[in-house]
Amino acid sequence: MPKITVTIAILFLFSFSAFSQKTNLSGVLTDGSEKTPIYNSVVALLTPKDSILYKFTRSDKEGNFNLKNVKAGNYILMTAHSQYADYVDAITVEEGEKKIGIIALISKINALKEVIIKTGSIKIKGDTTSYRASDFKVDANANVEELLKKLPGIQVDKNGIIKAMGETVEKVLVDGEEFFGDDPGMAVKNLRADAVKEVQVFNKKSDQAEFTGIDDGDTKKTINLKLKEDKKKGYFGKIDAANGPLVNMDSRYNSNLMFSDFKGKRKLSAFLLNGNTGQDGLDWQDSEKFGSRDDISMNMDDDGNVSYEWTGGNTDEEPYVDTQNGFIKNTNAGLQYSNKWNDKQTLNLSPKYNKQIYTNNNNRITQTQVGETQLNENTSKVSNVNRSNFKLNAVYDVKLDSVNSIKFTAKTNFYNTESDEFINGNTTGGDGLLKNKQEKTFNTKSEKESLFASVLYKHKFAKARRTFSVNSSWNTLNTDANNFLKSSNESYEGGVFSSRDDVDQNKIGEKTNQNLAVNVTYTEPIGKKFALQFAYQVTHNTGESNYLTYDYSDASGKYDLVVDSLSNQFKQTITTNKPNLKLSYNAKKINYSFGSGFGFTSFDLQDQTLNKEYKRSYTNFFPTANLSYKYKSNSNLRFNYQGATKQPTIDQLQPLRNNQDFFNQTLGNPNLKQSFTNSISISHNSYSILTESHFYQNISFRSTSNLISYNKDIDPESAKTISTPINTNGNFSGNFYFGYGFKIKKIDLQVNLNPSVNYNKSVLSINNKINNSNTLNSGFSIYLNKSKEKKYEFSLSNRFSNNRNSTSQNDEVKSFNTNNLDLDIGVYFRGKWKLSTDYNLNFRQKTTDFQTNLTNQLWNARLQRTFKNDEFTAYILVRDILNQNIGINRYVYENIIGEERNDRLKRYAMIGFTWNFKNKGETVKK
């Protein structure tokens, strides 16, 4: 009996073992180009949680492999062969026979010279990192911006600025083509996330470098959105409308329409955004690209954020609109059309229109150190701005034949602004005694017109890598301004009134700037890996500025008395000839190029009012070097060095006094020299397949000789300042950024760590005495993310920053800390409902100058319900539940520390409805 029992038990265990291990996994390995079988390649299964080897085998002479007795579950399939690139993929094994089919491997010595590393979510090919969009879960109605926030190594801040691996993204393409021009925000805000198949991140080279294969160091961090095939065969879009539920209150509203119709290579998209919650306004980058702000300085605020501030000299005084502060009504519309015919002709057309009506109350306290004297300025400003902007971008690319192509680019921008500002301010000394007082009204009417055109012709010779190209461009910026200034300015001595100056003037400015550039390039191969590039560039810049100031005449009742000291006519001509020679080397792992150009620049400046002429010439050396080292298929190291000049603007050169602020005036300097900047950067990027971790580091250094800064003549008694642009030496900055991201697989938690250090030394000139300003900002941020589809979403981020500033005027070091905490939670219930909330805690430490800690909390919430397979969504949202949205900023730079407060949109609620539509032929995957 015992023997029978043992026998039955053995048979039972054997049958159970056979039943539980009956799955076989088979496939075929072939050469991707030759289509021949691959023999003796290792094929392994790894467990995804800990990457431990589970089973392995080798392929036979026919390329077949067979892994027997595999338990059902999730695995990582990996191949390894001495002559072929590794192949890695996530697979699921179920009970029964599983045939993978043919796996095509890429030879390590084939013409592509690329190794593809693939996981379930991330793929790396050369310098391009790709994310499979479907693996990063977002709401059914989310746009691409929400998708980008989920991707490791990519951040989108509260202003919509995108950073990838620590670098600011300058271009967003859709299937390799520009989308709504060169504005990154248009694509990510106006495309649906569920239309995207893959997100690619790379450094886009210039058209010239892509054609010649010789790296010129001119790259832009770029995101390319690859669309799903089914999204290219129909239409899709979204209509979203929301309004405040209370009739008796100042109601908030948004109405957004986005539409896309794709058919093969023809893409047509349109959007219309309208609202008064501050969405999608033009930011400073639009203004800078347009050319409206000629004199911008970079400052770092107490949160570690970089800000850009007008430093004087721009005579048409374009008002600055910050959509994060104040109240704004905004209309934004655009159309995008692109098409490709016969793979030879490509057309990309994008008109856009924007209108803003903006109001704001601004209060600023500024402390300026002048030697041992401290000046305290307190100003309040009320701004009203009404401006509109129309832009048109067009690109037409033609392949004339197999060796010749030509590309035409045209851009136009028309800007119209009307604004008025009322300013009330005073300045006191360190002893509290009044030094001056001012009341001012300034009205602006300005029109601007920017035109740009370029032609790029490219020719390939029969011999490989022998090329010839000509790139010519022309652009012009015309400005007409008609401004009225009324101010009452009182001066005090020992706190007692001493004098008063009243100003009532009409200022008329006409400014034109044109630039013509032609660049001819020829490349000649030297052997299999080396090539020489010969280039010659000519640039010709002309500018003319006519500025007239009229005093009001009581006799005539008109502005007809010319103020000679505030009027000037000025012309400039700057011509540069730049021959260039560069040697490049291209191999499998290492690419580098180095060379130099010589710049021969001549200045011809004419002060027509004073009948003076200023002529000078310069010879510059423009070295450049680039190195790229791919030490692993998924890791690369890049080095870049470049030298570049910057010409002074016509506003800085024109010897014209600007008295818009009576106690803070500017004066141009025709004796300015051009500046020269040396830039060095080293970047590293690496991704580990098995641990799903990524590293990216960047260190950069910039040094500028003859930097164009300002000498400030400050009278400590009257607190009156005259700023004049000058050249200074000894300015440099250094930056370090580190990113490390990994996944804790046991709890499926994504972690990103980002320390950073920024140092800047700037040379100041105060009362013609040179001083040094040193600013150090160090920070550390951590980001945690976890989500489960249709269950919950969770993200937590925290950034701590320390800020230090000192000047050589005194021994005092100004140091303070800031901390920013962000928490986002979304919870789904009953499949159709979702409650989402986000919380932000801002802390700013008190300083010796500002004796209070600044802390505010922002809490928002949204409840939504979807209908009909997520096609319709109804929602209610409340912004700033705690009513603490305050516009406060503290900043330290040079010899100035300040605090600024602005109006901001506080607590409000809206009820909204969204319709996500698409062509009926599509089926929704559940």
C-alpha cells in the first residue's frame, strides 16, 4: 500500500510539473540587411523585476531558437552576438506555444553604424532618445504637454517652458516638420496626446551641418512627435468651453477649439483660444525673436529662476507684458498647413494671430548700494496694454533632382501696441530722508514690421561627401513710435523740497534695421573618414534711427518746440567678411571637427545731427571645435567650443539721452566696441536598459571680453542716475546640471534627482569705478511619479535653492534660501469619474533687507465625468481655493536687491464641457 501511494504521488507531481511547464518560446534570428540566418547567437530570458537570467539558449544554423518549459509571465528577451547589435524587448508569455517570428538584427559594421537598444518604453538610436507614448498614461483628453510631463528626463514648468536633459527645448516638430512655426508651445498645447505614437528627443543640427555631415556646433534641443498611422488618415480635435458659475461676479471664461485633418503627408491644423485666465499669452521669447526688446539683461531671482529685464536704451519703450501677473484677455488663433508631393516638394505654411488686453498694478521696493550709501526706491505702477500681433511663416523645399535642392523660407511679423502707464514713486536715503519724488504718465503707440527671407541652395557631387551650398538671408525691422510723456519731478535736499522739473513732451521715433548675409560652403572628402570644409561669409548690417522730442507750447497749444538735447538722427553700417576652414572626422564611435574663421569687421557710424562720423575696424579670430564620443550604443559624450562676436545695437550706439524716467536716464555711446564670447560646454547622456535608469550631465563656461554693460553715474544726494553703455572685461559664468532618473520596480515608482550650480561674475561700473558682482545659485530638486491606468496618478516634486550675492563695494554677503513643493494627485472612481488636485507651497526666507518670510500656498481642484467612450467630458474646477495667489518676487543682482509685487488672478471657479471628436471610422481601444 505505501509503495502504491508513493508511486501515485510521484506520478501526480510529474504530471503537475509537466502541466505547469508546457510553454515553448520559439523564433528565428536573421541578418537585417542580408536576410540570412544568424548562427550561435545567445537568446536569453530575464525577469523584469530584478533582471536575473531565467533561461537561455543559442540559435542553430538556420537561425532558429527554442526556449522550452517557460512559465507564463512577463520577461525581457535579449540577444547577444559578437557581430550583431544587442536586441532587447519586453514580452509576455502565455500558456501554449508562442512563436515570436523573425527578429532582424543589425550588423555592427553595416552602413548605418547605429545600434538600436529597445525596451518597452524607451528606445535609443544614436543621439536620439525615443519614448513610446502609449506607455505613459495620461487622461483621455490630455494634450501633448501633459504627456511630456510624464516622460523621464523632460520637465515642463508653470510657464510652459520645456526642458529635456536640462536643456531648453527650442523646436517641436510633428513628423519631422515644423508645426505652427518655431513656437514650441503651439504643438504641445494643440495636439492630443493620444494621437502621438512616439516622442523623440535630440539635438537638431543646422541645415548646413545636416547636409555636409560636418558638425558646426549650431544645435537646438528638439522634440519630434511621431503620429500614429491611423491619426494621419482622418480628422480629430477638441472643443472646450468653460465659464464662471456666478453671474454677479467678475466671471472667468475660456473657449478653445483645436482641429487637425491629416491625409497621408498632408497635414492641416487650426486652433482658436479665447479667455481671460491668462492662458497662452505671448511671452518674452516671442518679443525677443521679433526684435522688440534690443536691450535685455539676464537675472536670477530668489527661486533660482532666470529672468530677463530691460536695461535701457530702447527708445520706443515697448511695454513688457508678463502673463503670470496682472489680468489679461487673450485671443490666440492659428492655422498650419504642410504637404509633400512626390517626395520632392514640401510646403509648410503657418499664419498666427494674437491679441491681448492687459492690466496690472505693480509695486517695487529697490535698494541700491553706492559705496557706503544706500538708496531706497519705492514705486507703484498701473499698466494698461492693448496689443495685437500677426505672424506668418512659410517654408518651401524643392528637390530639383537627385543632387540639387533649394529651400525658400519667409517670415513676417506685424505688431501694433497701445498702452498707458501711471507711475508714482520716491527715493529715500539710508537715513530715511526724502531725496526725490515723481509722478508720471506715459502713453505709447507703436507699430512694428519684421520681414525675413532666406534661400538655401545645396548640391552634391558624384564623389561622396563632396558638396557645395549657398545660404543667403535678409531681414529688416521697422519701428514707428508716437509717445507722450508727462511727469512732475521733485528734488529734495536734507529731506526739504529744493526744486521741481515738469515734463510735457511728445516723442516720435522711426527706426529701421536691415541685415544681409551670404554664406558659401564647399566640402571635400579626404580619405574615408576625413573631410575639409571651406566657407566664406559676408554680413552687411545697416541701421537708421530718427528720434525727435517736442515740448508742449502754451502759446500754440501744440507739441511743436523741438528739444535738441533729446533729438537725434543716426545711421550705422557694419560689414563683416569671414573666411573659414574646418577639418572633420567621422567614425563609428568618434566624430569631431575643428577649425577657425577670421572676421574682418568695419564700423561706419554717422551722427547726422551733430555732423560727426565714427569709423573703426576689427580683426577677430573665430575658433570652433566639436567632439562626439559614443562609447556605448546608449551613451554619448559631447564637447563643444565656440567663439562669437556680438555687435552693439543702434540704440546703444546712438548718442541720445532717454528721459522717460527723469531720475534714471540713459545715454547712448558711439564709441562702443563689439564684444567677443568664448563658450565651452561638455554634456553626457546615458541610459541603462535593464535598470531603466538615465543619466545626463552638462557643464558649461562662458567668458566675454568687451562685454556691453552700463556705467551708472549715481548722485548719492539727488539719487539721479545716468546709465551709459560701456565695454567691460572680466565677465564670466559657469553652470553645472546633473540629472539621474531611475525606477524602483517593486513599487513601480519613477524617481528623478536634479542638483544644479550656477555661478556668475559680472563687472560693474558705478561712478566710473569698477566693481565686481558675484552671484552663486545652488539647488537640488527631486521628482517622484507613480500611476496606474484608470486608478490613480501621483507626483511629488520639491526644489530647494540657496542664493548668494556679493559685490566688491562692501564685505556684506546677501544669502537666502527658497523652497518650492508641488504635489499632484488624480484619483479615478467608477471608471468615468476623476478627482484631481494640485498643491503648491512656496517659501522664501527673510533677509537682512526684508525682515519677513514669504510663504504662500496654491491649491487647485477639478472634478470631471466622461461620457461615451471618453468623447465628452463635463467638469467643474476651482483655482486658488485658499485665495493666496500673490505675485511676489525677490531678486538680487549686481549692487541691487529688490522685492516686487504684482496683481494676480485669485480664487475663481468654472464649469466646463469638452467634446473630443474624431473621424467615425476609428475604434476606441479599451
